[in-house]
Amino acid sequence: MSFKTLTAAAALIAALSLGAPALAQDHGAHGSHAQHGQAGHGHAHADFESGRFHVRIDGPANPVGDVILIPGLSSSPEVWDGLTEQLKGRYRVHRVHVQGFAGAPAEDNASGPVAAPVAEDLARYIAEQGLTKPAVIGHSMGGTIGLMLAARHPDSVGKLMVVDMVPFMGAMFGQPGASVEQITATADQIYAGMANSPRETYNTQAAASINGMIKTESLRAGPLADMEASDQQTSAASFRELIVTDLRPELGKITAPVEVLYVKFNDPRMTNEITDGIYRASYANLPGAELKRIDDSAHFIMLDQPAVFAAEVNAFLE
């Protein structure tokens, strides 16, 4: 499978009581933070040792709760800036920056899987920071990480919101009913194409995919810069991991309330009704999940529909 075919597939999928944490000094310009002109933003960084991610913290001294925000593949915490402004007056907001993405050194994510070990370290983060049942919101790959965390460490999560992600992305890469084993060869081919492509070619193709994920043209620059500043090998390995990860059998282990926001798949053959059916089938093992389609938006709902998204999040947190 060519890298061009990969990006076409990616565009289709895309259309898919509180302990105070210890804080370290503000790290200043960390990763893409400087690129976006936001050095000195005023947030602190959590005092937490991990080679998988670091965390920015905003919020009052006495929050009503904790909210963990996990961005998607090759994305930075800045994708949550608008939501953070909405929440940080009441909630303590923990924005995860995955190592290897958006200018952060790859560290432990330089090889092998990324999402699963990030989920494990997030469980440790919640425990070590003394957080009690935080709400977790994850976009795209961040949604996958949120599902892993909630299924494998159900006592760690108070509520989970998944933003435009299905529990088995690999279903888009094979025949109907295909298993992980049946799509692994395809995943390996996609990984090889991504990992070995010349960087200029990789950037061009990935940019075309990202442009299809954000309807609001004026808001594409940040995510595009994040992609260009991401480690190519980490992004490639992460994408492969998403394809071969089937979380549907684990959904029944989730005890936290779950809400899934999604958009119509970005393909003319996909109607609202077909998209709704795919999401219902994908989350059939989690019958209590609330599924809600957001119209007039592409994959980055928080950018294309910020007011609608903030309203959904506030209702979810209340």
C-alpha cells in the first residue's frame, strides 16, 4: 500500500474530592509551545517522571474537579487551548503532551507502541498526583488512550469523553468483519510507507490529510506545524498501533460514564445514517455509552465547532 493510499484512508477515518498534584516550575518553551508563540503562557508542568509524556496544568487553587485532556496523533496540547480557557476557572486542567509529537523529544516513544504505554503511565500519573476520579477527554488517538485507561484501570477514571474515534480503527482497512490478524500485514505496509518516506513527501501527504480533518481553513496552521515538528518514526508506529488495536472486547470493563462525540465520515459515500450505524455497532459492547453526532464539523471538532464542543463538554462534566 502506498503512502498516498494511506493518507486517503486516514482522511476517511478522520471523518470518524481532590488531592492537589505536585507542580514543577513552568518549563517555558517546551516542544511546539514556542512555535505557537505562547511561551510564558503561565501554566505549570506536573512534577511527574515519564519518558512517555509530560503534562501542563492550569486551574484554580481549589478546583471543583480534575480534567485530563489527551490530544491525537502528532498533535500538541494547544489543540485544547480554547477548551482550557473555558474550564480553567473552575477545573484543574491537565493537558497531556505525548513525547515525540509536536516538538517534544521522542524519548521512550522512539520505538514500539505508544498509545498503550501512555495509557499505563496515565494511570500512574493519576495515582501519584492524588487525583480522584478525574474526567478524561481524548481526541482521536487520545480517545483510544482514554478507552485503554478506562478499560484497564476502571477505578482511575470518573468520566470519559471520546472525540471522533472508534474502538477498532483497523476495521477501515480490511473487508467487513476483518480481524486484527487479517489486517496486520496491511498495517505493516502502512507503517513502512510512513516510516521510510522522505520527510518532505511525508509532510506533503500528511498535510493533505490534516487539511481534510479541519474545515476551518484559518485554524489549520497549528496542527500542520505540530505534524511537521513531530517525530516521523513515533507517528508511524502510533498509526500502526491504532490500526491493530481492537478495544471492542474490552469495552465491557469500563465502569465510568462514556460519551462519544463524532462527525460524519469524510467521504461522499458516507451518509449521516451510515456513520451513525457504524458508531452504534462499534460501541455495541458499551451499551450505556451516549453517542452524539456533531454536524458541520470535520475531525477536529474543538476547532471547527468550539462553542458546540464547549457546551457538550460542560454538560458532560456537570
